[in-house]
Amino acid sequence: MGSINGKNPKIINMNIKKRSFAGWAIFSPLFFIALTQGVFAQTWTEAIEESAPAYWWRFEETSVFNSIPNEGSAGNVFNALYGLDITDDDLQKQSASPLLGKAMEFTGPSAGGDSEKIIELTVPDDTSGIPELVNFRTSPEDKETTVEYWIKTSQTGSNGDQTWTNPAILGHESPGDGDLYWGFITGEGELGMSTSDMVEIRSEKDGNIDVSDGKWHHIVMVKDWNLEEANYSVMYIDGGSASGGATVVKSTAAGDASLQDADSVITMVGKTQNGGGNDVQYIGFLDELIIYDRALSAEEVAGHFATVEADSDGDGISDRFELANGLNQNVDDAGGDLDQDGASNLTEFNSGSDPQNQDTDGDGLLDGVETATGIWVSESNRGTSPTSMDTDGDGLSDSLETNTGDFAGADNPGTSPVAFDSDGDIFGDWSEISRETNPNDASSKPEVAKDWVTQINNDEPSYWYRFESDSTDAGLPNQGAVDGFDGTFSDKWQDADLGKESAFDGLGKAGEFTGPPPSDISLFSDWEFDFSGQASFVDFGDVLPELTNFRSAPEIKATSVEYWIKTSHAGSQGTQTWNSPAVISHESPGDGDMYWGWINGDGDFGFSTSDIAELSTGASSGYEVVDGEWHHVLMVKQWNGEEDPSTSALYIDGGKSAGGVSLFSDTAAGSPSQQDDDGGIRYLGLVEKGADGNPDVQFIGMLDELAIYDHALDETDALLHWMAAGGEVSGGGGGDGSAGIQSIDASSGDIVITYEGALMSSEAITGPFEPVEGASSPHTAAPNGSQRFFIAQ
């Protein structure tokens, strides 16, 4: 499997079904469309048998004293056993569909590593376990594995993205980074796939699907190991994108970085083997656990899912949905309204809302008035989404925005709930309210300073490094409010690396961190910086306290970091922060570190808190930073103590309003979002204490106007700073991470693609992509039995 422009994007796929996708929020640059209304006539068991699994445990037993037969080709030597704390009451549970038979349940409460609420996989060789689930560093090979199951849970982990202290379905923690997690539950309730601590895929952030919603979901994960080239991880949710679910593709580094240690053998289902803490047991339902010794294709995955998506009564609602939501799969009840919210059962199925909850998104509006058209008609037809509290992403709840056009205060702004910027003056509605301007009057808006320097001074940075000197001997003075902390250039810096042209004239000059990175890894071993002539970096002279929040003395505080960056240098070690180039960071041996800008092996630019890697641009957002052009970056971290989640924000090129990107994420309250005492940051331009066997941790590229604040800047600040520098405002380009394709509607039988930019297509994900001749938005494609990948640029 290859890449597009050197990247490996998340794929959101859609197939023609008896439902419309108009109004759905699409967060992906690439779409796969199966141009066929193929009928899957197979049963579930026929489809699985045809795919030839090596292992297949169905959980049909009535007694825990019965073994769980392996119905795959590997045979009964791999039969499984129920753990000592599994009871008969945990068996014979209702599955996603009667077609699947029965399911089993792992009951609570939370438990640590000694829990016996597990499935024990009996294996003939304890040193290899289920050999398909790992690829050992001691005997590596090119190979593929697929893991498939059905899951129903509402569980949330308690430790952010830390694999080893969270619940898992299949995972064995190795003390180093040599492990593989075929499904674990993060602190935000996401289902994750992790190769050697990389946590490359998360169900909601990458696939935009909430798996821990108490409903049944079909999960398929594929790992493609390659010793000499990039490895690939794929997660299909609910049949993959071709079925209206999600398909997420991520790459990990070739060779050792993606392999496992010999102590990561997986022999249990239902908890993190060798995990830490008291919350490593999975709580929820499981059915049809299947393992293959090859990679299933997207078509096979869609076919498996389709066998369970039958519609016995022909009412347009799948049996699985009807069973899960108290409807009758044998009676046409599409026109009914189970929860009396004004939206029919069929409408709720099509929109993704809950037919048993009058207000699915909790915004104070009945689902029936949130018609998901994107067009305000009246109070009873608002055009908003019933599954989003803030449809237009402007920071105001849908229920507050009444579309009167009259501003009567923050609680009654009179703004449109389907327009981020109601008055069209570039500034979002909440941004205007927070700065006491009128969001309904284009002549009333926040004021842009006359120039960059004035704008930055207005926001009072604690540290401000401008790169204006022509001589490295002069150092890099701190022009912020805090005394001291002047920067010193490493010996590798030359005067010729200063005085570079910056993004705009008003920014003055820039500095260049030159390559190549050091070739001798031993130089990094003791971090005494005797390799100062080998790497380009800046020494601030001491740790900057604003950049971290130590676990030993945690505070409720906020920090903002901004700079201008120009680079085309991608990392070489997949998604490992500590082994990749970074702008400002310090690797802690545990998970207590902060990365204020780092670049992974796909060339994605990221923001990471304590190994959570919560935000990134590039393939995951549809907006590139590592492209050899100047970009403005603003990162904000708000630490909120022990009770409330901390928040992270990443604004690129002025944020959403300017046509850039605005990305947001929460990280767990307390310790998971804090740093160890050895995580203090003193250097600019590399990963301090990084380079675990890899010297490619130095940032290579241009940098200018590094400013660090002891308070939180926001989206409007990002826009004001961008405009004050001279940045153009195109509006809505990258938005909240969406790409050129806005929506796909298949309700008419044809596929209608609405997009911005140039529509391109290919028969393969790897390209080449060619312009769609004569296409204009909306573009209509008729079913013809083929399949295509689409991207809008």
C-alpha cells in the first residue's frame, strides 16, 4: 500500500445505500466510492468461511465449563477457555444481530492485572502464543494479520492514551515499546490500535465514530509488516467507509520500530496482559472474535458487515439498528416516532441520532427540529445536526442561536446556528461576543493591530525570540516580559544561517536550522551537548517553566506557544515522538513530556501532551504544514487540575476563519496530562533526551518569531496575529480539518459529490490521481460496477 504526496491519509468511504449522507460532517481529504449497489447474498457464517480464518471463536456456549472451540483452520489445539470469574450469567447475551448467534459479556467493576474475567487462549507454544498477533524483533518477517470482532461497550479508560494502564481487548504490555494492542480503550473512550506504543489509530479522532456509545460495532484491524519499507495499520469500523462507517489507514516505520519484543506474546482476551494500575480489564460485550493470517480487503470487510445489515421488513432500517433501539425488525415502523421527538424512526436512522432519546446531542433541542440540511427555515426546521451541540463550530450551542439577527447578549445572540460567521466579517460568532463586538454586524469586529510587532506586544508574551541578529555571537535575545533566558546558538550554527527571508516583511528576518541530522547516535547518549557542532539547536540557558506542568507540583494554568515555520523535513520513525524531529520538546523516559511541535514519518505536524499526541495536521486534517512553505503555528494548552479534563488547541495559518485549520482536543484530568520532573524544556530545535537508537530528532528548516505566553490565546488571536503579519484570509479552507469534499449523497441512486477545489480520482488509493474531466460541484457519478478513490485539492 502506498501514499499520496508522501502522506498516508485517513480514508472516509461511502457506498450507495437506502439512506442519504447529505448533512453529514466529513473530515477527510480522501473518499472511496464503490460505484455499485452490490447485493450480499451470503450469510455471516458463509462470508467468514469464504475468507478462511485461522482462528474463530463464536462464544455460543451455555456453560463456562465448556471450552470455546476454534472454528478456524488452526484447529482445536487453539480452543479457548473462560476465565475463573466469568459466570454462566455472562453467556448467551443478545448479539448485534440474531444472525450472529449469542454474545458474551465482560462485567465490571474495573479491575487490575489479576482479573480473571478473561478468555484464556490455549496455545501449544507459550513463547509464540497466537503467532499472527505479533512480529518478533528476534525473528522478523514480512507478513500480514487481520483481527475482527463485534463489540458493545460504554467503557472509558482512566489514563489518556496510555496503552499499558487502560483496558484492552487484545494486548500484552512489553516493558519497552515492543507490543501490539488490537483494541484498547483510551481515557476518552476511544477504541485504539497501537503498534509498539505508537497509538496510531483512534476510532473517534481518526474515524469520527464513537465506538464506546453502548451500541454494537463491527471492528476489523489489519497490520501489514514490512521490513524494508513503511508498515501499515488499518482500522475498519462498521464495514468501513464503503458501508457508511470509517476506514482509517496509518503508516508506521519500517523494521524494528514496528516490531515486537519476545515478551509481548498475547494469550488472553479481555484485559491488558502485564498492564499496570487497577483499570486494565475490558468491560462490555464481545462476539465473533476472528483472526486471519492475511490482510482482508476492503470489499471483504464490507461484505462481512453487509451480511448483518439485513432489513427483514424492508422499511429502510437495518435489523441491527432496530434490535439495538427497541424497534421491530419484522414490522415496517419507519414512519413511527419511538421517542416522540418529531423525527421519524427512519429519519433518526439516516441522521445517526438516537430514536430512544428526544435530544441526542443534549443541546436542548428536539431531534425533530434539527433537520441536518444546513439551511435555517424556521424554529421547527433549523437545519442543524441532531448529533452535534454546535453544528457550525462557532463556539455557541445550537439552542442559543435563534437566527433573529438581533444581538441581545451572550445568552441570546440572535446568530445563525448553521453559519460559523453570521455577519460575514471573518470573525466567528463566539469570537466576536468574547471581544464585545456584534456578531450580526459586519462593521463591528475585533481590531487588527497596525503591524505584527504591535499585535504581539498587545498580547504580552513572556518570551519572544525574533531571530533578527546577523551574528551567532550575539545570541538570540529574549524580548518578552520575563528577564533572562536569552538563547545561545549551538556551534553548528553559522552566521549564514541567520538573516534569512521570513514569511512577511513585517516579521524581519528568520533563522535556519540546517541539516543533516547527526549521524553518530552515540553523541546523544549522555546529553552533555559535546555534540554542539553536530546539531543545530538553541540553548535558553535554563528550563522554561511555562512549557510544562509538573506532576510533583501541579497547577491550574495555561500556556500558548506560537512561531512561524518552514520545513519539508519529515521524520523517519513513524509516530514515535521521541524518535522524530521536534521544535520544542523533552522526552521523559515515562510519559511525562510535552512536544510543542514535532513531525512524524508521514510529515504530519503534531502537538503532543505526555505521549498522547492529541493533535496533528497533514494526512489527518487535510492541511499540510511540512510542505516547504511558511506557516503560522499557535498551540495552546490549558491544564485544568485534577477534576476537569485539560484542553489542547492547534491553529494553523490564522485558524479556520482565515482558511487555515483549527483543531481541538481534551486530555485526561490530572496526572495523565502533566509532566515528570525530568521533562523540563531548555532547548529549541530538537528532542532533548530523544534519539532512542535514531539520530533524526533535530528540526531541519526555517523558524521565526517564537513567542511563549503564560496565558491562553484563542482562535481570534490566531486570526489577528495572522492578519497583522500580512496573511491573506480566504475563509473556510481547512476549517475544522475538513478537506475539499464536503458531502456525499446517494439517496437518489446516483452518487452526488459536493466539494471545493479540483476533484480528482483514481482506481487505487496509491494513485495516480487524475482530474475528473468536466467535473463541477456538485458532481454526479452513476453506479457502473467499478470502484474509485476521490480527493479534492
